[in-house]
Amino acid sequence: MPEHKKPLVVVTRKLPDVIETRMMELFDTRLSPDDDPMTQQQLIDAVKVADVLVPTVTDRIDRAVIEAAGPQLRLIASFGTGVDHIDNKAARERGIVVTNTPGVLTEDTADMTMALILAVARRLAEGERLVRSGQWKGWGPTTMLGHRIWGKRLGILGMGRIGQAVARRARAFGMSIHYHNRRRLHPDIEQELEATYWESLDQMLSRMDVISINCPHTPATYHLLSERRLKLLRPHCYVVNTSRGEVIDENALTRMLSKGELAGAGLDVFEHEPAVNPKLIKLDNVVLLPHMGSATIEGRIDMGEKVIVNIKTFIDGHKPPDRVLEGLV
């Protein structure tokens, strides 16, 4: 790429103003005029001309899109941590580098996970709806009884940055920390978190009071919480998911919640989002959020700054710091 020519950077969604301004200063930037997700054809049109594509988790950068790209497309700098929306194999075959924005959403997502644990166990959404409906008759000794979380067993599925941040918060609330992970943590980290490792996911699931899903969505984790595994959970167990909806068999989860085979669920993500199972919406023992685990001003600006660093590093001829490597997807 000639030094005098600014790269054409196509951004698929509306980003924070400060990030868009900085991008326009540094690059030849084509911003999204609105905040609607691009269609596949719009994505194909974008990659035909872009030197750098900046998609988000709502954009399916599949093989068809990547194979339609012009030879000038050398970088896909994703605005987000997950990369399951990008066909990384197809990108590698075309020599296109893929980057993401890891680390900056850890604390925000962990906060939301803890908020959902509290909300579903203490029936916060139900209570709020009761007050708004005008049907609340005042305090009663058996009104809106939930469960304390102090002393309960929390099973964390995926003990990366976010899982560990959740563990630190949960310990402060008096929960007992348990986890299942592809690799066991270093003993020093286990000791710091007072965390018990379970090699068998099935055995952990059958003994927990709360399950928090914090693993990424990959082919290996699709429906990791299958109907069979969900049935291992005890009836008083709560399931909280701030990772990806595809990790849970949502239909099976909905059936079990409606039958009272699980105590409740707190969900920030859904298997077919933005579509949500209508039966799930009708359940009172579920807290539903619109994929807002990372939705803080600070977090989104940090994400945008990482995107800019990845682009700038790449066009300067260096390896971007947040490359998605083959063995990590």
C-alpha cells in the first residue's frame, strides 16, 4: 500500500463518535449512515472496495463474503471479542488477517454476569414488573421470596479472563467457586480464586446451584449445554449466560424452565438473536437482556481504540497486537 494513500476503511455499524472522528482523521473512512446491520450483499459490496473491513458481531462474514473480496482487502478488524461470525479459515486462505478486541470487555461482562445472578435469584425483574403494574399490595412475609446466593455453589463454564473476573465478584458475595475449562488454571490462580477444578463437566453440572456460561462460541462449544446436560442440573439451579446463545440448547432450556425443572435463568444472549423464543419471553422465572453485557461507554470506546491500533499497526507494516490465530478459534 503506497505511503501517501490512506487505506479505505469500511465500518459496518455506528461506533462511538470519538472513535469515528479518530478513524476519519487517520484513514479514508466510510462510516455507516445508520445503525442497521448490513445485508450480505452490502457486505459483499464493501469487501470489493475496502482495504480494511471493520465489522461487528452482527455481521456474518462467511466464505461467500470473503471470496467476493477484492485483492486489496488485507485486514478484517472486528469490533468485538468473539470471532465466530467470521469464517477464519476462508480468511486465512485468502491471506486476510483477522483481529478482534480482547480484554477490554472483561470487567463489564463480569459485572453483568453478577447482576444477572442476583436478578434471577432475587426475582428483581418480577418485582419491578409488579411495582409498575400497580398490583403490589405492600410488604408481606411470604411475598416475592427468592434465594440468597451467599453460600451457594457457582459453576463457571469457561475460566478465561471473564470467568476469572466473575469468580472474583462471586467470592465477594460468599459463593463457592467451581469451574470447568479446557485447561486447568495455574495453581496460584486457583488458590487466589479459591476455585475447585472439575475435569468432568457432567459431574460439575450435577452439583451446582448456579451455572455461569463464560466460554466462547466455537464448533466445539455449540450446544455444549445440550438437553442431556441440562437435565443433569438440579431443579433449584439457575443458569446465567453472558457468552453466546449457541452454547445452550435454547429450546431444551425453555422446556425445562416452563416445567419447573430449573429454578430460573438470566440470559443476555440468545441462540437465534435478535429473535427470542416466544415461550421464553412468557416465563416469569427468566431475566432477559438485549445482549448488553459489554454496553458501557467506556468499554465501547476501549474496543474502538483497539480496532484503531490494530489497523494502524497493520498498515505500518507490523503484526497487529490482536491477531486471531489459527489455534484459538
